[in-house]
Amino acid sequence: MWLQILITIFIVLILAKVFRQWRQERTTLFVFLSWSFLWLAILLVFWVPEITSYLANFLGVGRGADLIIYLSIVVIFYLIFKIFIRLNKTDRQITKLVREDAINNAEKR
Amino acid sequence: MNMKIFVIIPSFNEAERIGRVLEELSILPYQVVVVDDGSSDQTAEVLKNYSVDYLRHKINRGQGAALRTGTDYALEQGADIIVHFDADGQFLTTEIEKIIYPLKNQEIEIVFGSRFLGIKSEINFLKKFFILPFAHLVNFLFFGIRTTDPQNGFRAFKSSVAKKIQIEQDGGAHCSEILAKAFQNKLKWKEVPVTVLYNRFGQSVFASRGRGQSGLQILRDLLFSKIIK
């Protein structure tokens, strides 16, 4: 019970933050809705854990808890991959800037 | 015909060694471009004594990145032939003439230095029998490269083909990258025997030590570049 209340407070805070960001036009409606959906789903799972079992059975996975772990791993891998690509791009952009600076300030000796 | 020959020397914390290389180069008829890859030592001071073009990366970006900077600069300056060289004295300046000879006198577009064509370089056991053959295999399987030396930083090419072998690998993987691009674009290539002196530093398989990347990091960069393209 305590865990559920704690998690609820936590999620409400996150939702408030996401909502603020959307209102201040720092994110798009789509991003706002996706995050809201994700966190509301997590909230639901904490209050009604049984629903994961229905879903798990439906998808052919033994237990609800297993399903959550499988999904989490998929999501985490996807995010890591995205970050990897992003870092790569940032790296290349930095190199480009550094190169332009070096060529523009070349000294002939 | 008088050709403009540019020698690109990427340098990262080589203040103690680069002087000797520049000393030797000063009597040769090449335009020398030193790309200081964000060194934190006295490199800039040492260079004051030599007539070279000095470019500085404000932050360290890796050997591949520095070579590309020097190459781009040389192209802007109207280079005809571009030579990639090293700051730490592992290559011989006297062999530059040998490596550019096919570009000047034959229908060759790019020349690679090779440690395996007659001239004896002192390569250690592990490197000779395990690491280099493995690099050779990776190069062949993934990139179709058929040179005798899988990793040699001594090369020269005509500026007309520079665009075809543009370096995108900031780190040590640029060696294989240039080879791969030369083969993809079917450039007319040749290998020339060169000497490599392993008297000082080298690369390690696992750990990167100050300068350069380890063999495994290079492998990772190469395979990763295959995945995301």
C-alpha cells in the first residue's frame, strides 16, 4: 500500500513536469501524450497488478511480471541504440566545428 | 611539371618527437602541414622554429579527424599530391619520395605504404602473427581490401581522388576506412614497401594509452560504422 502511494506521488510529479514542458511549448503534443500514456500505464499496473497477467496470457507469456521485464528490456535497448546514434552524430558535429575553426585560423610559419 | 606536395602530420602531444621529423622535412621540397590535435604539451612552441602550416584543433578529436582537417586544408591550398605522415618518427622522411613516385610517374591514384614487401620492420611477435593477420581478415571480409598491410598510416594520393576517400572515422579506424573507400571506388592503387620503426610507442590491443586507440576500439568503430550506414 505504501509503495503504491509513494509511486503515485512520484508519477503525479513526473506528469506535472511533462505537462509543464508541453504548456511551455518545449515538447510536442505527441511527446507529451506518449509520456503521459506510459506513466499512466505504470500507475495502473501498480494499483491493479492483475491486468499484466491478462495481457501476458494474451501474448503467450507466463506471468505479468515477466512481460514487464521483457518489454522493459526491449524499450531500454531501443533507447540505448537511439542515444548511441545521437552521440555519434553529436561527435561528428563537434569534429566539424573544430575542423572549421582550425582551418580558418591556420597559421603559416 | 612542378607539383604541389603537401605532407600532413597529425600530432597529439608529440612535442618531444615532432621536432626531429620536422628537422628532416625542412630540407625536402614539401609543404608541411601540422595538425595539432588539441595537444596539452609544448607542441606549439616547438613548431615556432619550423616553416610549416600550423592548424590547431581546440579539443582532441582523434587521428582520423586531424588527418581530414589537414587534407581539407591542403586541398584548399591547391595541393596536387597529399601525403599522410606521422609525428612520432615511425616513418622515414626519405621514403616520402618513394611513396609519391607512382603518383607522379604512373597512372596511379593512391599509394599505400606496406611493412610486408621486402623491407624489414621490427614488428613484435603478437602483432606479426596474430593482430595483423586478424586485421587483414576483417578488412578482407567486411571491406574487400586486398593490400598486404592492413593498417598502415603512411600513404599518398592525388588531390583529384581526395573526395572519394574522405575520412569520417575520427579515431584509428580511418586506416581501414581509407582502404575500404579506395577499393569501393576502384581507385588505381599500389603498395610500396616502407620501413616502420617501432622504437617508441605503439598501439595496444586492449588499452588505449594516451595517444591513439586500442585495436579493439578500432574494431568496434569499424563494425559500428557498418551497422548504422
